[in-house]
Amino acid sequence: MVEEKSFSRAAARLLRTQPAVSQSVRRLEEWAGEPLFDRSTKSGVLTAAGRLFYDYAQKVLNLKQEAHSALKEMRALERGRVRIGANESTALYLLPLLKRFRERHPRVQVAVERSLSREIPSALLRYQIDLGVLSFNPQNSDLESAVVSVDELCLIVPPRHRLARASRVSLHDLGKEPFIAHNVSSPYRQRVIEAFARYHTSLHIVTELPTIETIKKFVSIGMGLAFVPRMCVQDELARGEFVAVPVRELHIQRKLRLIYRRHSVLSAAAQEFLEVARTAAQDDTSARTHAG
């Protein structure tokens, strides 16, 4: 009406009848509680209330168009955000994935939120994060998981330790060694404890620490040995700062999983990140097969 200055022309533009347009205007006026058009003229002159309402209507229409454009950009991964929960060690797994993802979608924001592993499933179900990285299957019917990497626990010793030159050791060789352990319980820590018990060997945990980094520091100054995820010490092993010594009776793989809500639709950004992780896992498997 404002643009066409006529009920009939407005109706023709909207492909509606004039009475239908008039009824729509009356409904708007009933909702506003004020007349929007000056009925003493026939050229669609707005009242003061009409001018105010028209300004807001334009803002609403502009926001609608902006929202539509934003959704298109998000679907095209030209914007968006994906939130990922991970603990200290599994966050390391994300580093190469984040690089690959950012190279493909530089305008999508990725936020990695550090959390205890046991808290990640509940954070997902509360919609606080989009994806989680776990080294175990949460066994929750509301969550889905995909194995995206395989790691292992390894025994690290300082280069000058008496076991550093051994090609392999047994659990019995470790019975008198002091160990540094993480102070957070995990299925893998429990498996190590059970393995020592199964072979009737004492496990002397002399110090418990809150992070993998502090554990590595303590091992490096000769305070004890430690079982850690191999991915957490790859750089140090390459530089010769630690030696990874195989343990004959202990082969513990860590299957890293991306977990997500089973009954909700992933955002385009989260879905793409999951696809990047799956592709990286396939590439890694293929590389190991050819290397073998």
C-alpha cells in the first residue's frame, strides 16, 4: 500500500483481491490498536502510527532476508560454528583435523572446549557442544559414535633408564619401578591395574598428577615411568627425549571416537567436520596398510 499508493494496485501486485488486502490492513490495525492509514485520502498516506509501524516492518523484512542469506551461507559452509568437547589427550588428535577443516572452510568457527571425558556425553545431551571426542564408547542409546582414530598406550622411560635399551620388557620387570599416573580414573588406567594384578606384579604408583604434560615432566627428570597415549608423546619420542618400551603382556589400543546426538540433526558445520574426520581415518588406515 505504501509503495503503490492504492488498495487496488497493491492487490494486483500481490495477486490478491482488493477486499483481501483491505482485510489484512484492518487486521494489522486491530493488532496495532491504531489506524495505520489516513482514510481521508485515497493515496495510502500513513498516520504517525503507520509510519512507525512501517519502519519496523522494513526492519523485519530486512532481517528475514538476512536470516535467509545467512542460512544459505551456513549450508554452503561460508559461515557457522562447531563446538567440540575433548579432554587433554584427545584434544591432540584434533590438531591435524582442525588444520584440514580450516583449510577447506576458513570462515567456519571451531571451538574446542576442554572437559573431563565423563562429562562430555552429558554436555552433548544438554546441547552445550555439537561433537565430542572420547577414547571409549559411552554406551548411551541417545548417542552415536564413529571410530576415527586408533592410538595405543605406551610405556615411556627416560633415555638413560636401565630399561631404555631393552627391545621388550615384561610386567615382572616393572614390579619395582615407580610409576607416575594421571589422577583421573579411566578405563585404560583400570586395564593397566588389572594387567599387573593378573600377573601378580605390584604396581607402585608413587605420584598422581592432573595433566599429561606434568606427567611427562616428572618422567623426564627421572621421578618414575608412565603409561601414556602414544599420540601425546610422538614429538618427544621423535626428539629422543623419551623411549617407548614395548611391554610383552600389555597391548592396549585406544579407539578414539567422535560422538554426537543420535536423534538430532547435525548442523552443516558439524556434519562436515565429522566427514573430514572419517576421511582422515580412511586415509590413515590406507597409509598403514601400504606401509605394512
